[in-house]
Amino acid sequence: MMKEDRLYNQFRHTLADYSPTVPESAYKGMRRKLWLSQFLKFNASSFNAWYLGAALIAGLGYGTLRNDTVVAQSAKQDRIDLLMTNTAGMQAQIQCVADGAGAQHETLCKVDICKGHPANGPRPIEHAIQIPAEVLPPLEAGVVYQTNAEPNTANGTVDPQAQEIKPEEKNEIVVKQPNPKPKRKYKVDSFQK
Amino acid sequence: MQMDVQKEMIQGCVKGSKKAQDMLYKKHASLLYGICLRYTKNRMEAQDVLQEVFVKIYNNIHTYHHDGSFEGWLRRIAVNTSITNYRKNLKHAYQADVDVVLVGKDEPMAVEDLEFTAEEMMTCIEKLPTGYKTVFNLYVIEGFLHKEIADMLGVDVNTSKSQLSRAKIYLQRELAAISRVKMASVS
């Protein structure tokens, strides 16, 4: 027991305050680890991973939102173009008939667009519908829509803007977009303002 | 006066002053590196643990309330970090314990009356398997009881006792070998 104590004491006394030289690289590594640990820890007063994360999420959210807006704007733009050149400020209901065979009917936002021959002929217009930009049908880019309809002046509710559509222009509605697909032609059975 | 300097240094560290942090590092890095060396397999690992020790010190220095020895507080962090590191590498350490230590039948030479330098002792400790080394350090240098060591390392009390006993035999042999070399060189 005494011998054991002596050995242990020898180790204890010699090594308790053993202080070897620290390699210089240890300091740099320590600084790196300290910076990382403080960066990962939330601290309201300094920039850290939490702020970076929040900024990234905000950026990502903004990017996504902006992308959506761009898409929406682009879609909306098509419609506005359509309104501007053909139906600006007018009440209108459009029914399109494709030149070729094979009827296709799309009902979009209170506006009927029929690609192909209408099964039941032109629809009677019961009352005109105001088409805001948002509800205008998403007509295909580059597709030329045609209308044979005359402005309906029977009920005397024709908007003065309707006069802007000249007889030779009113028959054609072009949806403008970059890189348009090959043009297809549709007949519009009725186009009432 | 020295206490005031230390207090100022600690307060600087609490505020995150780089100057105060560097001062603390310069003053205590050697001692803490010595502790880390005793518990780790090699110098690279000891450096890693030392870096973690300082990160813990800087991040938790606000919890030191000047009610005990500051050096003791630093030592405790170094020992605890070394134990955490040991437990992290426990699987490999156990493998090494089984593989490396061969306890012979010969009675080890009495080395208790001989003088050894710190480097010689460190060389012997360095050769110990990590498990033995950890128990030896905790019991002999840090002064913990076997029950406390068993709780810290998550082992049985008897495991702690047997590891200390084997470490002692191993160290006696290593020291005996060193003294034989020394005697041979003198004669």
C-alpha cells in the first residue's frame, strides 16, 4: 500500500502541473472552432447562422413569390394585350371555332372558347359579360383567334370603346408572347360587345 | 493585484474581447494541453481536445462566479472534455485495451524509489490503452474515487479497480525499462 502510494504520489506530483509547449497550429484551430460555435449559436447582436438561415428562407420565399408573380403577370399580360388590342373596356363573350375538324370546348372564367366546330352551333348571347383581365381565358400564345361577329348594337349598350375595333381588325385576336408556337387559326362564331 | 488582472481578463472574455481571450489562452494553454495529453492517444487528438476545451471555456466563462479557483474550473473543463472525447471513442478504446495490454506473470521491478522526469512519465502514460489511462488519470492525478470514476465512464466499479491495477503494473514495467536503459547508459 505504501509502495503503491509512493508510485501514485510520484505521478501526481510530477504530472499535476505538467505544461508542455502547445503547437502553434492549435491556436488557429481553436479560433476556427470558436468562430464556428459562435456562428451557429443564436445571438441577437451579431450575424450568425440563424440570420443567414432566415435571410436564405426569405430570399427563397421572395424568389418563389416573384417567380409566381412573373408567371401571373405574364399570363395577365397576355390577357391585357388581348383587351388592349381587341376588347379593351368592352363587354364581350367570345366563342371560338377552330378551322380544322375535332371540336374542343374550353370553359374558362365565364368565357367560352371552343376549338373546333361547335356541336350546337353558335350560342345565343343572353347578356354580355364584362371580362376583367383576371378572368380572360388563357388563350394560347401565338394562336390567332378570329371572329366573324359584329358588335351587337341591338340593345344599345355598346361601349364607345367598341368603335375602336375596326371591321378588318375585329376578326383577329392575337395573343402575343415571345417565341410563339406555330400559328393556328380559329373562327370565332360570336363576339359580342 | 494578480487577482484583479485575472478578474479583468475574465470580464473581457465574458464580453467577447479577443485580447482577453488570447491572454487567457497564453496563460493556461500549456497546463490544459498537459491534461489533454494525459487522456488522449496522441498529440493530434490532444490538440483537438484542447481546442474544444477553449471553445467551451469562452462560451461558458459567464457561468464562472469567482467563488472558487479559476484554474480548478479550467482543469475541470479540460478533464470533462477529455472524458467526453474518451466516451465518444469508447468502442475503439475498448478494442485497443483488449489488443494491446499483455499483463505478464513476472513480478514488476520496484521503481517507487527511482526518480523520473515528467517526459518519461508521460511517455509511459502515452503507451497505456485509453481506458487504463483514463482511470489512472482520474484516480491518481485528479483524485476521484472508483465509484465516481465508474459513474463518469459508465463502467462497473470493479472494472475501474481492475483497470487501475493493470495500469499500475504496466507503468511499473515501463518505468523499470526506462531505468534499466538509464543505468546502462551511465555504466
